Amino acid sequence: MNAQIQDPQSRRALFTNGKFFSKAAGNSPVHVESPFLDSLLVNGGLIEHIGSEDDSVVVQARQAGVPVYDMRQRTILPGFIDGHMHFLLLGQSLQKLSLEGCKSLEEIRGRIKEYSQAHPSAPRILCRGWMHSMTNGAAEASMLDDLDERPIFIDSKDLHSTWCNSAALAEMGVEAMPDPVGGSISRDASGKPSGLLSEAAVLTIIWPHIATVATIDEKLSALKAAIAAYNQCGYTGLIDMAMDENAWEALQVLRSKEKISVRIAAHWLITPSNSDAERLAQVDRAIALSKVFNAETSPDFRIVGIKVICDGVIDACTAALLEPYSSNTVNADPLWTTDMLAPVVKRADDAGLQCALHAIGDRAVRLAVDTLETCCLSAPTSATGERRHRIEHLELASPEDARRLGKLGITASIQPVHADPAILRAWPKLLGEERLGRAFAYKEFLDGGATLALGSDSPTAPHDPLRNIYTATTRRSAREPESEATVNNHFVISLCDAVSAATAGAAYSCFADKRTGSLQPGLQADFVVLDMEWEASLLLNASVKETWFGGEKVYDSGL
Ligand SMILES: [Zn+2]
């Protein structure tokens, strides 16, 4: 007979002598400095009680012989939820050659050469982490062609462009292709593709190509690597921000084979395409999937909404700004016009889906806020607040738009790892000092009443949540911890607020807050045990000891 059925106590476990982060305590004005309680009682995968060791239910559990885990004064936070990431891409990128840290074309070539010799049977060479600045903005196939005969694909760090050798360009057949809407295939004077594909060309040509040539086994092992990497960092949940048929199919297969120890909410990526009909057909596909995979039917594996990429990135001068770039006086238009965007947002909103609009430049942010306001806010009650629509990145927002987020109930989905001073060295020139002072205005979003959801945007940035929280709370570099340089220290947020954004805020942002994201009775026992001091400047010394998912330990550092 099953012991668990015989003895109800065996479904319970008591965690004591720890510092358990309590959002309720954190919100109380008296206890902001120490938002902690000292014991947690778990029952059947759910939190039964959080409080003091002296609480009667805890005392009784002890007397009843419930197993006790001594947390040895470690800090226990709710399991982290990555508010914005790319799951399959992360898994695949864990298997790609990293060009992180390269400073020149020579170094990049050297690393690729070494890798190609070490992997003679790989059908193609996939690299990640290239930054335009490493090659002074140049990305020609001819710079790579003599290295290897196999196709070489080099993702830019921000994933908004891919640099290919001639074999890769030939394999995809891009010569005959027109530029996709919202994207470009760089060409030489004679019209021949020269090596770089950008924006929608990455989404609609490179990603589907790499996805198709990868076998299902490769994809499954990529996904498993991503889950393990996430549990190891203390994550128990994530929001995939560009789900498509390919990744969805691979996840289905994985799910049929094993239990996935991370709760997944996904936004279906809508590409700009050529017509309203094509765009709306993509929204309809997301609606159909959400009818099958939603909070009622499949709470840990859901389609929650759509994702639209409204502009590019600042470094490539493809983010849409209200005023031209300071470095070259050019400007970029958003990748979507209001006329393209409004019907898509409306269709999704009407069907109860959440809209996640990628907007980095202040002009794209304006477009996103305006569109959500006009499409979703016509009713007197804040429909957009009920839907919890969201804007992704918000790297440059005007003071007015920063304030409008909270008023309209729009979640501010932020990725502090992108605000790392070490990767912003080109920004003073690109934006000018004064405008740079507006970048990553997290505190304004918070003060305006917006919910913050913290994410890593991995694999475009490191996924470790502690590094992310470090930059949010110190505005300093996690890449170069010895540097004391900060970017816009006036927008710093508190450790409590940042941890909440990485847990409860991210859960709220995808309607998972009644299930996970905080240590409260009735919620899933998802938590992470950390060796850390509650001090922002010391976060890089913190380490994850254990990760618990629904009351089961899914990661143990062994220390
Ligand atoms: Zn992203």
C-alpha cells in the first residue's frame, strides 16, 4: 500500500531555521528592511503555512513527526520566474560556440577555427554572442569564407541579426528572396547577399531554417539543458516570449516523455507578414492554442498571449526613437505601423489573450502605449489592466509614457541585464548624454504604479537572476564587478522591489500569481534556498543551494 495514503503526515515537510521571504512582510512599512519569517510548512506540494517556529500549526507538525529540514539560516525566496526569455533558443545557444569576450575579428576567427577543428563532424558551425562593436560594425561573408566549407551562422548577442558565411547564405537560398517586411538581407552593389541578415529576416528566415535542420533529438536535448540550467539558477517558472510551431512541437514531445520542472507560460510570436489577413491568421492560431492550453486545462504549460516586435535595438540603430540618433542623425521607423498593429492587438484582446509588445526606443514605446490604450481601454473599466497587457524592454521611455504604464495597468517587463554599464559604452554617442539619462527608468515605472516583471531575455543575456537583480538594485555591471561605474543611478530600485519583480511580479504578469511567485499558504511550494546576504552590493557573492518545485527538490548544489 502507498505509504503516502496511509500516513497523511508523509505528505508534509517542515522547513525551519531559515529566512523565508514574505512579500506581505516586505510590503509592511515597519519591516521593509527585513521581510522575513522563519519557518515554512509544506503539504502535498503546496505551502500550508509560513510564519514563526512558535506558531501552533508548526509546533503541532513537529510533534506529529513531520520531517524537518534545517535551513541553517539560509535565505529562502520564492522560485524565480523569468519574465521574458526564449526557451528553445536558450537550449540551442547553450550548445553553440560562444564568442563572448572577443574583441576583434582576429579573435573571432581564431575561436571559430579552433572549434571547427574540434568538431569535424558537425554539419554546420553555430556561434553566439557576437557584438557589432567587435568587428566595427562589419559583417561580411567574405570575412569568414576561408575558415571552413561548412555553413557558419553567427548570432549577434541581441539576437536581432545573424552574420553568415557564403555556405550558410547558399544553404538558405536567400539570394532569390526579397527582404521580408520589417527585416533586411544586406547586399553588395551587385545585389548579392553579403552576409548579414537583420530583424524580421532573423525571425522569418534564420530561425525557421536552423529549427528545420535541427533534429527532434537535438531539440529535446537543448530543452533539457535549458531546464537544468534554469533549475540550477533557482528558476521554477518562465515566460517564453517568442513561441512558434517549432518550439511548441518540441516542448510537446518533451512533455509527453517526462515531467518538466519549470512552469511555462508562452507568448506566440506574430511576424509582420504582408497583410492584415496573414497577421490575423497568426493571432487566430494563438487563440486556438490558448483554448486548449490555458490556466484551467494546463496551468503549467500555457499559451497566454501574443508577442509583437515593434522595433529593433539601440546598438544597431534599429530602435525607433522620437528624435534621431545623436551619432548619425538617422532614425528608424517602428517595424509595425499603427494600422498594422491595432487590428492584431484588438483581435487578441477580444479573445482574452495578453499582448506583449516589444518596444525599446521611446517612439516605439509611445506606439505601444497608444495602441494598447485605444484598442483595449475603450470600456470604462480598465480592460487593459484586466488583461495585464505588457510592454517588453522599455529601454528608453519618455517621462509621460513611463507614468502612463501604471495608469493603464500595463506591466513593465524589464531586463536589467541589458542595462549593464559594460555593454552600454556606445550609448553616450548613440543617444547623447542627456537622452542617455532617460534609459532604463525602472523607478519611474514603479512610482507610476506599474507592476514590474523582471526577465533575462536569455539567451541574449545571461540568465542568472541574481546578476539581473544586482544590476537593477545597484545599476552597476555584473560583467565587470570591479568597475564602480553606474548608468542612471537615479532609477535604482530596492532589493525588495527587485526580488518581488523577479518572483511575484513575473507571476502576476502571466496570471500565475494565484499559483506561484510568493511564499503564501495555498500556493505551490516553489522556492529557492540561497546562501546570501540581504544586501544589493553583495548579490554577486550569493549562490543557489537548492531549488524546490511543487515541494520536490529539483536542484541541489551538494554543499
Ligand atoms: Zn526577447
